[in-house]
Amino acid sequence: MGNLRPNMRNLLQEAGLADAPRTGLSRSPPAERCLSKAWQGSARGAIKGREGTPPDFFIASNGRSKMVSKAKSKTTAKKKAARKRSAAPRPPEYDTKMPLPENSETGESANDYYILDCEVHVMPEDYRRFIQYFEGTKTFEYAHKMCNWWQWINHRTGKPAAIHPGMDWNIDKIITDMDRSGVDQIALMRESFIDTAGDSAPFSTNQHVIDAIEKYPDRVIGVSNVGPFSKRKIKDILWELEYLHDNYNFKFSKFYQPEDCPINDRRLWPVYEMCQDKGIVAFFHTGITIRMGPTRYTFPVLLDDVAMDFPDLKIVAYHAGYPQWEELVMLMWKHPHIYVSYSILLPWLMRAPHRFAHMVGTTIQIAGHDRFIWGSDWPASDPHQSVEAILKLSIPEELQENYGYPQITQKNKAAFLGGTLAKLAGIDPKKNQLKFPGMAGPPAKKNTPEGDITRKIMRRKK
């Protein structure tokens, strides 16, 4: 550590980094050496002193680390405390022992269906402290506000406030949440847009999904994220996509257009071709974007070009293309290999059951009853509420009479909750459906015969 100034050396000692190898403690912060010159400029901004991070230096635009004055640190701490006081209180830990989702009128329960969540996000807790100098981590603050939004949703729907997982996105918490919701399997992904400025990342984040698959092989199915497509070489993208599919059985791939390029950008054609050839289901963000990035990249109508050139590509449109959901329905009528996912929309639509029933009825009437796919977009949406919403879904008589919609059947619900996506991905629902007890227990620490991932969950008898 002789190459460091005394004040920086003292700072690193206080942060617990004094014993790290010399190669990681040069004048240039490690992050700058990991990033290309094009990305160094996006690493600007002060580290806010969040828990688990060295709080007192920042990466300046000229690439040199500078000390933040004590006065500025105190000011930052005061502002942070003020924001904390003014913010609505975060929900406490949700109750994992709540009953499974059910429809008391029909007697249906989550145990009656195979349930596959098509959109679940993982973010290891210890990973966050290594990326918080990036501008894009402001998304975490947005996600924190989402908890307050969920309190409002819970108030309107009469559900208890303490159900949302907050900012703890680890795989054990995810499995616990799925257990209490009666969800058998999840399609798990790591988004790159959270990590960096400009909503894109220069490195792969798929290892986090691999770790989760290895820990819970019967519950987790991989969703690859091989973007940003406009910044990586196509040969590298194709290599990673094929590697994840062949070696870890990733059955899905996520295309997040707001951080990248339009859905119908011709540079993506080789990627779509590989997905089509290998039977990989392609997930697309469609509709409005909630973060930086142009919404025009995600209009559902852009799927028309892709669907015409790749007639055997299995396409799933996340978020129903909202608010252009009717355009998506007509595309589904034109292209039988396009499917709709209502991820993140269900809790909101629960407040407007007629709107929800109208959307579902229109889709069934035009595109068919087996074109729906359910997803929670965890942690942005509570799976327990979403599953219960589908179990209770029905078309009011008024809409049936005025629009000619058919009534929702158990066959519709089975397809919606997991049957359709399982068919697309080649998953056998009978082999993977679990029988959950009325109250889910805590997550197992190890995948062993004594405490395996299903815990007290027994396989449904064939």
C-alpha cells in the first residue's frame, strides 16, 4: 500500500480494505480498471455512504479519486436522515404463514393448479455494495418507493400491508415468497439496466441465476440476459446464449429494449434465429417504460416484423404492451406464436375488475383462451395477490351480454397460471406441480434430503 497517499490508506483501513491485494488498491479505483474508457464517464457520482460501501470517496470524471470533506459528509448524512424521516415507513416483514391463495366461492386453491411465474428478478444483497457508484442504481431508490405504492394497493384491496419483500431480493426470500403463494416454479432473471448509468451494463449478470439454479434446481428455470445488444459483439452474444442453454438448460431469454435498441432492430436477427432454432422462448418488454430509455423501442407493433421473419419463434410480450394492449391482441390474432403476459399489471387491475375482465375477454374472443401467461415481475408485484386475482377472475354478466365474452373456465385459469408457458418451454406440469401445506415454512438452508427445497411440500400424487 506504499503507492497510496496516507489519507487514502487510512480511509481504506477504516473501510476494512487495507489487507486487500496491492493490485486492487492502486490510485485508480477497481471499478475504473474493470470498465472501458467509454464506460468510465458513466461511473461518476458520489457514493452516498450506503451500508456496506466505503463511504468517503468518489470517482471523478477525470478518473482520479478524491476525498470528500467531512463537512460534505455531514451534510449528506443530514439530507439522508431528512429524506428517511419524510418517506413513508417501509412495510415490515410480510407474514409467510398466511393461507394460500384461494377462491372461497368456488373452492379453488393454488394447489389445484401448476403455477409458473414468468418474471422474477434476483439481486444478491452483497452484490449491491459493489455497484452503488453507478448512476443507474437510482433504480433501487425507485424500487423502495414501489413499497409505498404497494401499501396504497394493499389499502385499496383490503390486503394486509406487510406482504411486500422490500429491497431484499435474494433467492431464499424469493422461494419463501413463492411458497406462500403456491407457485411451483419461477423463470428467474437478472436485469442489467439496474446496475449502470445509461441503463445498460458492459458485463454479464447471468451467474447470479446460475447460482440460484444450483441451489434450487427443481424450482428455478433460467432466463438469460445477454444484452446490451447494441454494445456487444453478436458473436459474443450468440456464444453466451448457446452456452447458457446447453449447459444450464436456460429455457428463456429476456430482451429489454429500453436500455438498448428497438425490438425490430435488424442487428438482433441472428439472436432471434438462434432462439428459434433452439426453442428458447423470447421475453420482450412491451408498453410504457418506467425508467430512462425510449418507449418507442417497446411498442407492441414492432413485434410484427420479428414475428413475420421468425414464424417459429416463441414470443411473449411482457406487461401486455400496456397501454397499447389492443394492438398486441390484434398481433396475437395475426401471429399465433405471440403470447401475452400480464406481469406487474394484475394488482393494479384488481382495483378495476371490469377493465381486467374486458382485457381478458377481448383477448379470448380474438386470440384464444390459451394465449395468456402469468408473471409477477417480482419484487415489483406480490405473487400472492396476483395468483388470487386469477383464481377469482370472472367475466361479469354485463360484459358477457354487451360484448359477447365467454365466461372464464378452470381450463382458462390453468393455461393462464402456468400451463401455456410450460407447453412453450417443454415443461411437464404434472412432474413439477407441488402440493403446498396451508402455511409455508421458512426457506431451507441446504438442498439435502433432510431439508430439501420443497421443505414440507409433498409431490402431488399422480
